[in-house]
Amino acid sequence: MVEGGVKMKEIIEKFDLEKVIEEFESLTQDAENVQKETLKRILEGNASAEYLQSLGLNGRTDPESFKACVPLVTYKDLEPYINRIVDGDFSPILTGKPITDVSLSSGTSQGKQKYIPWNDELFETTVKIYQTSFVFRNKEFPIQNGKALSFIYSSKLSQTKGGVTAGTATTNVFRNPGFKHAMNAFKSDSVSPDEVIFSPDFHQSLYCHLLCGLFFREEVSLISSTFAHSLVYAFRTFEQVWEELVFDIREGVLSNRVTHPSIRTAMSKLLKPNPELANLIHKKCIGLSDWYGLIPELFPNVKYVLGIMTGSMEHYLKKLRHYAGEVPLLTSEYGASEGWIASNVNPKVAPEFATYVVLPQIAYFEFIPLKQLDGTKVELEPVGLTHVKIGEDYEIVLTNPAGLYRYRLGDAVKVIGFHKSAPEIKFLCRSNLMLTINIDKNTENDLQISVETSSKMLAEEKMEVIDYTSYIDLSNDPGHYVIFWEISGEASDAVLYECCTCLDKSFVDAGYVSSRKVKGIGALELRLVRKGTFQKILEHYVGLGVAVSQFKTPRCVAPTNTKVLQILLENVVENYFSSAYN
Ligand code: AMP
């Protein structure tokens, strides 16, 4: 790590914007060869791994031999190998060099966290992808000097019983010595001290991020988080604690809500009584109407708001736009704990229409075509990165330098175009099929469209859906979809009943509609949950070691996810059944 760290520091600090663009253009031009080279590099580096040896590659590194010998796998297939690593077997199992760190994936989809091997090569790909996104962003929205108000939180680090360090992927990135150099080079140094980012309590951390942001308000040139959820969460919290923040600034003391000694010490170095600033912030806050334009009002030099804003994060865009006013919202990159995939090189495009260009040097990619033939979903043989077709949907398969070979990520994407010969993709959804009872097939994306359409009725009443999820209820025959909503304000039964029927009607999948018509699927049910229910879900995941930075509300709760289901069910205050197909 030390040697690698020094090398990385040089790479990061000496990076030249034009060179990064040139490199990107040349790599995407020659994507097919770059992919072959990437595969070769990965296979050569890990030739001694037991897993690869057992598959009979015998030193071959070409894509054809690779595909012939190595099977497509899911996490479940690799779990026995990963468990041995986690239990302290340091022999070359999946990689040539032993794995000493693992990332805990958020596990929000299945309710079960996964251990993903982590190594320095993955950090290097992180820097690569950040660099690429940064240079394109900086061309459109230049930042000369400044700081970032970054709502980032590290998760707790733990040691497995085998002595392997486990943290979330974002934590593994933040704690790498190269991270600070990278943020500095990208003019995205956090306004908050490290103690705030690495605080064991995210509520305290968030309060201090806000306080630091206000202290350095003139210097804040961008506001960011890994996922948009954390941005909205932060400003919703601001609405509740702003007077306390103003008090702290006026008096130069830190609220008692921050108890952790290391944060108190770090913050005390920054805090000085500043009645002038306190008065200014107070005046600005009371002058806002329903907090519209809060971000530019508080941070006059902010150029943009940055974070992953596509996929399940799209729901938060409306609220974020409300806070951001005219300040542009930029979606950042596309990746997973398993590895980075693609960069946003057209930052001016609104997140709803954003695409990401796959970087051919960061992993070896394959794409499983997802097709419907005669109403049945069929999976065809995977194709290579440069052989995907515009307009088609695929599941991503990746081979990374940290021991995942032909690993099915479970994300569905659509190919929108090409940048030179590298595909430009749009994220579709986490798993292609999510809500299904019989012949119906609705994805995370379909659910989002349905929620968006029906919540317009709430918007007319000046209310909004704070968060949502879904569940398949099979306790009665026929089974039916249940959608859980937490809303702001108090909507009338009549409005909610209309929303419920609209939710049902907005699932337009032919299998769903026909099943609803013949009562093969029961009426959709909207269950309203108490305020703060989704906060409880977030806290449940944080308790499991998920970093708030990586949190994603599960959009469909599997029956095995008993704790989340219990939280939801205990907090239902009303329920409505749709009359769409009566
Ligand atoms: P994690 O399991 O915490 O590593 O989260 C990774 C998952 O987050 C990916 O597999 C995607 O489903 C989702 N994700 C990451 N980046 C994006 C993006 N740019 N747009 C939509 N979803 C994303």
C-alpha cells in the first residue's frame, strides 16, 4: 500500500486535464483492444489464483478462452471462496496477492450484505473514473479554487474473525491515503475535518458537515454526496436544525448533540463566535419561501450539486431541485462495490436523461442481452463491450482486478449510443425483474414511473412523497402489490384513494394489466406509513454497518428482509385499495 500510495499520489497530483481527455479519447477509440489488454492484465496478475487454476485456463488470456473456461457467476457462486478469504485464508484463492480488505455492499436490495474483495487496483480505478468525470465536468463548470461541502460518511470498520478489514466500498475509498490527494487535485477538498467524515455517528457527522458548510459558505464551490439521497437528507435535516446551527455560530460553541470527543476537539478549532454570520444566515433562512433556493442562498459561490442521481435516486431530484433553485444538478459516475463502470462525460445533460460512457480500461465487461421473446424473458449469450447494440437492454457482467470473474452485477442498462467505440449507457434498474406475481413483470423503473405519475395529485395539494417502497403480498389469493408511502403533510382519504388507483393504472406492463383484469392479481394497495419510517429503515441499515453515503432505499422488500418489513408493517397508519379494475 505504501509504495502504491506514493505512486498514486504522483499520478493524482500531476494529472493534466488535457492529457486525461486525450487518454479517454484514445482508449474509447480503441475500446476492443483495450478490453483485451485489460483482461490480459487481470488474468496475468491473478494467474496463480486457485479459482482460475481450477478452470483450466493454463495461462491463456484471450477473451475466447476466458469465456470458454470461466463460467458466468453470481455472488452466491463465489460466496464459498469469499467466505474462506473472510475467515482468514490468505492463500491465493481468487487473486494472486492475498485479499486483506473487503467492501460491504449496501445489501439494500436483498436485505443481506455481501463481502466484496477490495484491493489497491480497485482504488486506482476509482481515481481513474473520478479523474475522467472531473475533467469533463470542469470543462463545462470550471472551479478555480474552492471547497466542497461533501455529505460523506465513513462506515464503521470491523475485523472479520479471520482478520480481514471490512468497511463499505466508500469507506475503503475515503480511508485510502490517495483519496485526499485526489480530492485536492479535483478542487473538491471537504470543508469538514476528517474527524467529521470518520465519525462513528452519522447524525453528529451530518450536523457538523452543515456547520462547516455555513462557516465556509463563501468558499463552498460545490455540494456533493455519493448518492443523491444523502443530499436531500442533509437539507431536510437543515430545515429542522437551522436555528441550532445559527445559535452555535453566534456563540462559537458546539451543540450538545455532538458528543463524540474527537469531533468536538476538531470542531472547536473552527468555531469562533460570529454574530454577523449568524444574523446573515438567520435572515436568509426566514426570507425563503418553503426553503426554495436554499442552496444558492446559503452558498453564494456554489457552481453545482453533484452525486449519483439516476436510477433509484431519481425520486429525490424534485426535492433537490427545490433546494438548488437555479444551481445545476450533475450526476456523477456509475459503479458498484464490485467495481466502477462508467463516467458521465456530458455533465450538462439533466440527470433524467444522463448517460454514462463505459471506461474500457477499468474492468473487462460483458453484456447479457435481455430480450422478450413471445412474452417470455430470455437471456442470450453475453456479448463484448464493443458489440452491444443501440436501443437494446443488457445486464452487466464484469471481471475486475480484485477476484471477480464474469460476475453478474444484476443491473440492467440500455445502450443509448457510443462514444467512439465505447458504449454510452443509461442505467435502467437494479434487477430487471422486481415486482412479479404471475405473468406480470415490473421493474424498479416501472415502479418509479408509477409513483411519479400518481404523486402529481399530491403535488397539487402541496405535498410530496418523501420516500417509497413496495412488497408483494401473497398472504391472500390472489396476491397483490403493496406500495408503502411516507408523505409530507396530511392528505385527505379521497386524494390518497385517487393516488392508489392511479398507482395501479400506471403499471402498464401487459402481463400486469391482463392479470388485473381477470383478477389473477388483486387490487393494488397503498399503505401510508408514519413520518420517520424511512429514517428508521436507514438507521436499521446503518446499524448493520452500511454507510449513509451508500444508502439506497430498497424499492422492493423481499419477504426475507424481515426487519425492514417489520418496520414498515408496524408503522402503517392507513391503507387504500385501488378501484382501477373493479
Ligand atoms: P452498492 O451495492 O452499495 O455497491 O451499490 C451499487 C449499486 O448502486 C449499483 O449496482 C447500482 O444498482 C446503483 N448505482 C450505482 N451507480 C449508479 C448510477 N450512476 N445510477 C443508478 N444506479 C447506480
